[in-house]
Amino acid sequence: MSVKDFRNQILSSSEEKIVGVNKKDLIDKILARYTSKFVIYRELLQNSDDAESKSVQIKFETEMNTDKVIRILYKNNGFPFRSEDWERLIKIAEGNPDKKKIGAFGVGFYSLFTVCEDPFIFSGGQGMALYWRENNLYTKQGERESADDWTTFLFDMREPIELPDVQEFARFLVNSLGFTENLQEITVHFNDKLVIQLSKKIQGPKFTMEIAPEFNRLSSHELFYLASVDFRDVRLNIERLLVPDTCTGKFNQISPSSIFLSIASGNLDVRADYEFSAEMKRITKKELPRETTIQMIYTKFDEQTSSGDCVSPVFKDLFPYPEQGRVHIGFSTHQTTGCCFHLSARVIPTVQRESIDLLDMTLAEYNGEILCLAGTLCRILYENEINKINRRIVNNQSLEWLEEWAARALTHFTFHTTTPNEQVGEITESQFFNCSEEKLAILSTVGILPISDARIPNLEMLGFIKTVPLVPTIILEQCKTFFKKAQSMKLIKELNVLDVLIELENREFSENEMIELLKWLISYLSKGNFIDASNFERFMEIARIGNDFRPLKTIRCFLNPGIIPSSVDIPDYVLPYTISKNLKSQDLIKWFKWSELSLIDWARFISSKPNLETDPTFVEKVYGILARNFNKFSIDDKRLLRQLFEQKKCIPTKFGMKIPNEAYFEGVNLFPDLPTINFQNSSNIKDLMEHFGVRKIVGINLIIDRLTNHDDCDYMQLIKYLASKSNDLKQNEKNILKSRNIWPKYNQGSQQIQHYVISDLHIPLELHRDLGLPVVDWKVRWVRNTPEEKFLIELGIQQYPTITKILELAAPTTYSDIRYKALKYFINNFDRKYYRNYYADEINVAFLPCLYDNYAKPLECFINPECTVMSFKVINRDLQHQVGKLGVRQNPNREELLSKLLQNLPRDEINAEKVFGYLSSRQADFNHSDWNKLATFDFIPIRNQSNGIVFTRPCKCFFKFQDELKDLFLQIDFGEKANRFLQSCGVRDEPSSIEYAELLINSSHRLWQLICVEKYLNILRKIANDFSSFDNMASKIGLVSQMKKAPILVAITKKNREINSEMKETKNYRLGTAKEIYINDDKIYQGIFNPLTAPEEDNLEILYKKLGCKSLRDSVKQASIPKGSIRVTDKSKKFQEIIIERASLFYFKYHKNDITSDYEWLKKLKVRGIDYIETIYTLGDTKKTRKDNTRILRDDNKMDSWTLYITSNSTSLDISKHIAKNIYKSHEWKNIFAVNTLLTGSLLDLKEMGYPVNRLLQQVYGKR
């Protein structure tokens, strides 16, 4: 039976029992959750208000002469208890069924039991006493006649308690009175003394507000609909408040006080569906009401400001500003509202009745929907306040007062994190911002606007933003939290670049505003902000400065007054100094790409002014600025500066304004009619005037013109004058002196004067005259290092012959005495005068004397006399130690040596020995390419059979080889030194393997006849060692193929011959092709057929195999047939046992790669006796038949079954051969002997040899 079926069986048939409840413990546990102070009065006041009481009286009775409370009387004048009320009172957790009430004497009533054990209630002539007996609560009820309309609660204290603090208790009662529907008066007595009297009065009629159509009146899930909003004002009064003095024990009267509160009521229609209503009823035990009300309690702005600090502390909790208000459900809970308003609503609290239930899914939806419309009500109240402010603006009220009002309104509705449940504030705040289609309105500097149209101000921008709506400073400072949140929600932006652009488009800026604008922009960009190119371009277009409102985009420069004074004229593309002086230069450069107005740009601007050519005072001021900063000009700018002024009549002189080139400095007085400059202070502008072209000396053309046209012209005096003014001469003037034919040439014995360009003349030294060089005409003795010499040298007079001239004089075309002096002068002065311009490879004059009366250029002759053997020119011996610096080399280089050798081949063997000997000493100069070239060139002289000289290349010659090969190869010997050179060229001691191979292919039989077998084999051995490289030689394609076909290989046959009465095996040798010869890898087959076999050498066998020789073993085919009866003999049995016993030893120290048949195969091998074995051997076309004593054969039709057949004549060695042949890949004699040892040796002998036989020995001894 399943658990479900068992449950159903019990429910249908078993006896039922009621569950017992420990009522006292249950109530104690419930009341443990009611932890708030004054919770008893909270519940009683709530129930009194639900009973429509107008007044409540609370009386504390104390013991005689003490302050300890022993009894409390609580009375209200609401409607008396009805029968159902009495019934509900004695049922735990059955509250007021009125769907408009939160509760009436449900669990809350039992809070009385926190201080008493037996409360008594009297109402409507009836009384009920409640008392405990053990853990059960009992009641007794009675009636009496009474005209008292008040309901009274009497409860004696379980233990005496302290009187409540008057002010604290009064604050609690005032707070409760502010949120009651019906209750209007509360009085408190200590015994018979009235200590607290509070009252509440409605002020004026209720006002219903019209809700704007842009508001969404439905809650988020459409559970509630905001039908209307009412406003009313109430007045709370403290009519009497006696506070006891702790020192004297007397009561002090507190002055009466009152406050005014505004209550905004949102009247909600309930639109719940059936399922939701049913679920609420299940939870709350009540039907949902058709309508309910939410209230916001607050104080008006003018009332807040007028009350100030005069409000009694008792009213403190009713003034939440600037703190959060609380949610009230007839009384205050711990739940905050998030803003500065108290919210009263019939939300469902938690069990403790201290906070809103948002855990249960149904209650969370119900409460959340109420909170949702609380957010809507908040928004309506806020917009109502803003509308009031807007009306006051129209009436021209004080703007500061209105800003304070707007700030207070905005602060009231700035939501903060709510406690203890954050969801309360989140729900309310979300609806506050989202309930209207219109943006939240705020007060801006231009009036009430949607929040998105206003901007948060930037302090750096206040100096120039005048028309863009801003959040007023008062509002911003008091509502920082709100605007921070609004920014994060993207409701409002801070002043930005686009706003600046709008401001610029709407009006013209003053100069001060422009300064502030530029300061802000620089600061903005310096903080890492970015302005896209289009907006920056727009900014530079619409931002205008100056009286003519020029756009900033026309500005390119700013002024540095330290360079150019602000008092002078400047171009209109320069930012006015009155603006730029307030800004940093580096910022203007970095952010606007403006540059400091350069002197050259200012000079270009000022040079266009007309008064530059008319007003000497203006001119002197301009030149003063340029002169002070002259050294700051770059070379190019100085050149441009000169161009700007040099053609203008801008230089004041004693003969008026002149162009710079026509004016002279004051000290120039060579002629009296010269226009000299005329400044008040010319010393400061000397460098500038000189740069402009003002002359320091008389013009060259003028001097030449005046002096050369007179017969008595004194050239020496002219030179002295010009030398004295050399530093003042301009370069173009010096160029005239250099290029004009005005300088006289010395002509010995002639009176005729010839004029030359100065560079064609030499200084008048005796040596120059001896060499026949043209010298300047100088009447007196020439003195070195005088100003005149220095000046002429500067103009280009030749101090010594040019390199071209001196080499021309040293060449053999001149007279020998001049030639000798010229060469000597050139060599002696080379390091001091000529080496810088001397390039040996560019010299085309053969001026160097060589042996045998030859002359040569520097690169055509050499110092080493040995090179004459190759017909090279060699310098004269007396100059050999002096011409190295002239580029003459010790020896020819490798290119010259090769060229000479290949163009002038050695005449005979003697000449060749000398040439090759010299080249041997130069081997280090040649590179790899040179040797390759020599190796293939025919330059080695050889005597032919007719005694004539022919030339061959190094690769075809050899120094030494077998004498028998002399007719087959060329042999040379030019001596040890020459041979070293030839060896480097490629001459070898003997032929290579490839050359031997070619020799064998072409002349194997001839060579076989010339040399013995061993020498022939040596050649084959050499070929075998190098054969791996044959296939890689592209030039020898087909060589291997020819070797395979030609009879070049030594073949062996064996024959037994009688020698000295003894039969001995002899070998016969002959030549054969690879196809005819076999590799002798099977001695048995060799003995049977005696074919042509290769020499038994590893290297040769490898060569023979590569050339195509076949394996003898693989070439022979055999077929064996056992003859006679197959039987087990003593001999076969013996070998069978040995093989099985010692099978593993046959593989000892053998790698698996060396084995063809493994251990399992050998153990299965059968050994049988037979008469003999007949075997037919076939090699090519030859067949041989033999009777064998031993053979291992596969059994008929059995792939894995083999038998070793033996005869009485089979020897252990014969058996060993066949076993080794079948189990090892290699069956050489060492393998055969190893098998023979295993077959014949004792176990102890095998152990001595290192075989692992211990286990076998144990088995043997165990059997014994």
C-alpha cells in the first residue's frame, strides 16, 4: 500500500482528536514580536480610532507616595462593544472583519498581557474579566445598569512600573493623533493630575484637486486606480503639558504650542479580480474594500519657514524634513518612505506590525501596488508645488525666496534608500519619475521648465552663460543628491559644449565674456575632454571678438609683448593682447594651434605700411624692435627680412630716405658725396643696418670704375686698401673681385700689362717662376703672412701649383729639369698640400718613372720587382720607398694577376715555373671564385709527342700515380713552389674515383693487362669508398649505368688443384659484368655451382650490390625430398630433447631484429631420422642434384609445422648450420658455432660461457 493510500484510509476510518494548544505560551511567543515602546497604547489607540472615538483618556494610578504605576485606566468614547466584538475578543487572531479596518482586537489586543495578567473591559453596560488558570485563558462576563458611554480598559500591573516620560509619551501620542481618522483629543492623568492634553482640529473645507491628463492613474499591475486627490489642513495643539522636575518633584507647565499640517489624500478604487480577492481574503480573513485611501502628511513651505525653531520638540516626529518620513498604518512603523513625507496607507504589515510585508507574494503585490500609487501621489504633490511657484513667478515674487521654496520641494521628493526594506523606496521612486508623460518640471534661471531643458551649471562657465537655462545655485547646493541621481538617470545634463554653441549663436560676447569662455575651453580640454572636429570648427566660426566681431577661426597668432610691444600695430589675425594676456601661451598653442606672432611675420606686416618710407620716427621705432631681437631670427628669416626692406626707401640719410644698398655708415668718408645714415641712436641698429645692406665700404664697382679708368692706378695701394676692408666686404663684392680680369701678371722683360682672373695667378715665389707658372705682378719683395697675402688668398690666388698642374709638369712631355723639380716638389709636399685632393684611381697622367725607361700611372706600376716576370711595370728603385703614399701598390691585385696570366700564357716550362712560382707567393690574394676559374682554364704548358707546347687545365693533370698509368693520365712537375700554386688551382696527386671509374669503363681490359690483380682491386676499393657520391654528380649522369654494363669488376672462381701431392683450393680471377657475378653469401651453394663471385670484402660487396650483382643465396632455388622411412631414432630423440630443453638459450643476447623464427617455433621443431634427403639445386639454367644428410623442411599442408631431418651421418655442425639458417637472419660461422656449442656443450660449460642455465641445472638435479 502506498503512503497516499494509507493516508486516505486513516482519514476515512480512524478516530479524530482535537489538537491541544498551550494558549499562554502561544500568546507569549506572539507578544515577543511586539517589541516597540508604547505598543499597548498603539494598539488601543488604533482600535479606538476604528471604533470612531473622538476622545481618549489615559490614567496612570500609582502606589501611595511613590511613582510606581500599579494600575492603568484607558477610556475612549467610541461606539460600545457589540456582541460580535465580545465574541471576537475571546478568540485569538480573529481581528476586525470590517474590510476597511486594519484590525480591531485581534492579536493586537493581547499586547495587554505584556504588563498584566487579568485585564478587565467595560463597555455598553457589560464587563468581561480575563484571567489565567495554569496555561489556559478563561473569561467571565456580566452586566449592570450604567449611563456611561465610554469604553474602559482596566489592567493591574503584574509588577509596578515607572511612569512614562511625559515629553516622550506626549511625542508618541501627538504622532499617533496626527494619523487617526476620527480621534481628535487625548488626555493623560497621573493619578488625578492632568499632565498631557492634546487636540486636533480640521482647518477649513476639503479641497479636491484636478489631476492633469498626462498622469497615469493606474498602478503598475492595474490593481488600484487613483480616482481623486483631496487636500485638507489640520491643526495639532498641545493645550497642556506638565513636565516633572526630577530635583523638586514638582511639575513645570510647558507653554501651549500648535502646528499646522497638510494632508493630501489619494482616493483609490480597488480593481482586483476574483482570484486575487479570494487569495487576500484567505490571508487577511477580510474582503477587499472597494476603495481605500493613501495620505501624504506634510507641512507647507511658508509654514515651515515661519515656524523655524519655535516648534515644540513634541512635534519633532511630524517634521521629517530633511530626514525621511515613515509609513503609518494608523500608527507609525519602522519603515521609512524614502522622501521627506509621512505616508499613511492601509498596507498590510508584518506580524510585528512594524514594517510592510513584501515577502508573501500576494501581500507583496497588494502593498507594492499601493506604494506604486504613493509614488504617483508624490509626483502630483511635487508638480502642484511647482505650479504654485510658477504662479508666484508671474506675480514677480522674490526670486531667491522662490528658489528656496523650489529647493525645499525638490528636497522633499528626493528619494533615499529606505529602511528596513529598500523595495519600498524603489517602488515609490520609480513610479514618481514614470507616472507622467511629461518630464519632471524644475525651477531654472529662466523659469519653470522640463528638467531635460535645464542644465546643471559649471562654475567655470558662469562668466559667459547667460541665456541657457541653468539650475539655480541655491537649488543645486540644497539638492545635490537629487541632481546626482537625475544625472545618473540621464534626466538632466551638465552644461556642455553644445550649450556653449547655442549661447554663442544667440548673442555677441563682450571681451570679458570671451576671456572667460576661452579659459573654460582650455580647462575643459586640459581635463581630457574631447570636442569633435565639427563642433570645434563651429565654435571657431561663431565665437567672435573685437569691435568688428571677427570669428576666432581667423586668428592664427598671439602677441608676446616681451618681443613685440602691445602698443605697435599688429595684423588682424593676431588675438588682441587684452584677451591673450589673461591666458597661457602654451594653452593657446596646444589647444588652438595658434603660434606666437613671429618677428618675421610682424616684419612682413609692418613693411607694408606706407609711413615706413616717409616717417623717420616711425622707422626708428620699428628698427629698434627688430634690432633688439635680431639674434633671434633664423638664417632663413634673416634672408627674408632683408628681402622685405632692401628695395624700400626706408633708410634715413643726410640726403633723405634711401634704399639700404645706397646708404653708408657714418664712418665711410672715402668720398664726400656719399649718403650716410641719419639716426638719433645708430649704435643699437648697426647689425640690422648691415644686414639690410647699408654699406660699410665704398662699392667695388665704384672703386674699380674710378681707379681703372685712370692711367696712374696704383694696384698695390688698391690691394692694401681692400685688404684693410676685407671684413666689411660683402660676398658678392668679393665675388666681383674674384671673377674680374683686373689682376696684372708678371712678365719678365716686358712693359705690357696683362690682366688675369686672380685664380689663374700664383703668389710671386721664386720656385713658381722656375716652374714657369704665372705669378701676380708685385714690384717689391713678397712678404709672407701679410694682410695683403691673406686677402689675395681669400680671393683665390694660387699658393702652390694645383695637383693637375704639378703632375702635368712632372710628365715626360716637359723638360727634364722642370720634370725633375716638379716630381720632387710634388712628393715632398704631398702630405701637406696634395693628399686631400689626390685620388690614385683618377690620375690619368703617366708621371711615375719605372724600370726600363717606362712611365706609368700610379695604378699601372708596382713596387715588388718580382712581378716583372709577368711583364708588370715596376717603379724605379730610388723611388720605391716614397711612392706608397701615391697609391703605388706592392703587387698587382688578384684581378690583374688573373688577367695577365690568362692573356699572356707561359711560353715554356721554364717561364711557367717562374710565373707559377710568383703566383704561389700570391695565393692568399685569390678567392674561391678565382680558383674555380683557374681550374677550368687551359694555361698549363705540356709537351706533346711532337715536342710542341700545348696547354691543358689543372683538373686533367696529376703530380704522381702508378707508373703503369703514365700512358693513361698526364703527369706534371714544375717544382715545389710552382706545384703549390697548381695544386690550389686543382692539380691533384692522383685521379679521383670517378676518373678511375671512367678509365675502367673505357680501358678495363687494357688496365687489367698493365697492372696486377691487387692493384686493380685497389682501384675498385677506392671507387667503392667514394661510390656514394657518384649519384650526386650531375656532370656524371649515366656513369653508374655504364659501370653496371661494362666488364669492370673482378670475379672469382675456385678450383681444387693438386699442389705438392696435396689438394688445395685455388682462386682464379677474371673481369666480368655485374650481371655475371654473384655475392658469395652461401658457402654450400658456392661449393655446388662454383659461379663467378665477388671478392669477400664488405666494401667491395656493397659496390657489387649497387652495380647489380645478385645474392647467390637468393638466386639459388632448391627442392628437398626425404628418402626412406621417417622415424624416431636415438640420435633424433637426443637432439629433440636438447633443442626443447635449451630452446631459450639459442636467443640469448640476440635482438629481435636479428631473428627470423622465434622461441616458440624452435620448441615446436620436430627431429626425425631418415635414410637421406635428395635435393635439386637450380641456379639460372643450371641444375644440380645432391644427397644431403640434414635439412629442415615444412611439413606437407602445414604452414606452421617444421621437421629437422637427420641421418646417421649428420654431424652436429651440419645440424647447427641448418638451425642457424632458419632462426637467424645472419648465419655466418660465428652463429653456426654458437648453435653447435649449445647442441654439444654441457650445461656447466655453458654456464662458464655466461649462458643463463641455473634453472636448467636445477631441473636436471631435481630429476636425479
